[in-house]
Amino acid sequence: MLAFLPFGFIKHPPNNLFFHYTNLQDCNFEELRPGDPVRFVIGEKEDGQEFACRVYRN
């Protein structure tokens, strides 16, 4: 049985961007598949690290 991990990563050079499932705007986390096209807004944490927020599936 696979454990539910409530996060993912989006390929965005030079690094992958972290996103939490609560940032998904128009779909459920379980509906996403690796390679699905998405659009997103880049946020920045207090330490300067970027992450994906407001993630939409195209």
C-alpha cells in the first residue's frame, strides 16, 4: 500500500519547485500524473527559497 504524500515537485529549471496539495486550484491531488502540464505562481519563503503556489492543471 502506498502512503499519501501531500506534496509534489514541478520541473522548473534550475531546480524543481515544491508544492503542497493545498495549493492546487482546479483539481484534486489524486488526479495529477507525472508530466501533466501545469501553470503556477512562484512564491518565496522567508529564507528566499522558491515554491509553487496557486497551481492549476492546464
